[in-house]
Amino acid sequence: MAVSGRVLLGGRDSVPLRGSWAVLHRVTRNTGGPIDSVRTNGAGLYRMQLPPPRAAADSAAVFIVSTSYDSLAYFSLPFNVLGRPAVRVEDLIVYPTTRRGPPITLARRLVTIARPAPDGTRDVLEILELENAGLTTRITDDTLEPTWAGAIPSVAIQFQGGQGDISPDAMRRVHDSVFVLGPIPPGQVKQLSYGYVLPAGRTRLALLVDQPTKDLNLLLEDTAAVVEAPRLESLGVRAIEERHFAAYRAAALAPGDRVTIGLPRGAFRPQSVLPYVIGLLAAAMIAALVWALRRKPLAPSQPGS
């Protein structure tokens, strides 16, 4: 079967890229690697012939086409070939790379805050969409100069990068900021995610708006939480995987805008008052002992009385 597609050089008007290597990769559950490659022609086109699958494992494999330009690799979406006489891969659009621009904007920020865990901590998941409106791919080779950075609550602990268009290996926390070190090309928004934990006992959370934010969405599993933000819109309660969240939206936030969330205290748990019960019982026992020791003993009865 045939696998074909185009490689284009992006810009104000995308044009075919001649002589670029298109590499076909085969990926299974256990292995993966390139199996064929060819250079693009004057129209940016490539075509490779894929041999028929030799085993059930081969038929379950997925395939990816990659190309490189200006020191950066670009990959197609994975595709399968089972039962298909030919596959036309979506265009691979490559761009020149720059280290000082263009600026990356925050198109959307979604913050999900869970109910308290048994120890009182709360899990937080943030999903962000970054947009490169320029004509070059933003890259960096300096861990102190990220391609994008955004604020994270100072009280956050146990930061961990998540899945998305940007690898968790290309994210790190630096003080009260998240640094993105991966490339951000123009075109569609790039999604990234990360999680952290709020320490037990937090009843108020401030989300710092440090850059223009087109949309901020909040999902709060404590539906009694109180949110304060400019241009805030309540979207009601939504069911997500058998859990219920109060949904909010704030649009067109500017640097310095204040977003605060008042969180209810954790649900009552009997074990949380156990130390106080033990203390009260101990105090009562001590008081009873003191009272008993202070009582005057009864006079002994006289014989024959």
C-alpha cells in the first residue's frame, strides 16, 4: 500500500518544500523506529510503499511520518493502515526557528480543583492552550529563557507535568512560575497540562493573572466555593465522570486582575475530632480522681451502735 503526503514551508503563504526528507516510522506496543524514507519533489510531495503486514502484531501497528527543518523535527498524527489500500497523510508544515520571538499568548486556562482528600489536601489540574501568532517556531536552548512562562500559586506543592502537545519533560517549575522549554510552532493552539496539590487547611486560593488571558475556566468540585473575578460568568453545575463541578468562566483577563476562590473547609470526619475527645476524657478522669482524693473519709462506726 502507498503512504503519501506533502511537506510545506509555512509563512504568510505556505509553499512546497523541495528536497526535505520524509521518514516513515512504525510503532508497536513494544518497539518503534523508521522503516523507510524519501525526499520530497518540487511540489513538496512524497510517496512511500508499505509492505503488507506480516503478522497480527504488524496489523495492529500505527505509523507516523516525520520531517526536519531548521534543526527541529515535525511529526504527523499517528495513523493505521489496516484495510486501507492507500493513506494520504495530512500536510506537514515546517517553519524557520527563532529564539527571541514571536511572543506566545495564553488563549485558554482551565483550572480544576478537586474535593479535599482524607488528609485535607486538594488535587489541582491545569490545562492551558498556548498560541503562536507569528511566522516562526519559538525555541530555546537556555533553561533560564523559556519559550513561555506562566504563574503558579505560591502555595502549590508536588508539581508534576502532564500530557499534551508539549511533553512533561519540557516543563519545569521555577519558584512561582511554570517554564515551558519545548518548541511552540505557529498554527493551531498547543495544549499542555500540569498538576499540583494544595496543602491541607487552605480555604482561600488566589490565581495570579500575570499575562493577557483570553479565557479562564474553573471547575470546582466543592460546588459551595465562592469565586471572585472580573467579568465572571457562572455556568452552573456539570457532571464529569460521575463527579459534579461548579463551572465558571472569566474572559479577557488582563495582567493584575484578581481571581480568588474561597474553598469550604473539608467535610466532617470523626477521626478529626478524636484527639479532642481523648483530651476531654482524660481531663474528666483527672478531675474525678482529684475529687475522690479530696473527699473526707467516713468516720468508723462504733461497736454496738
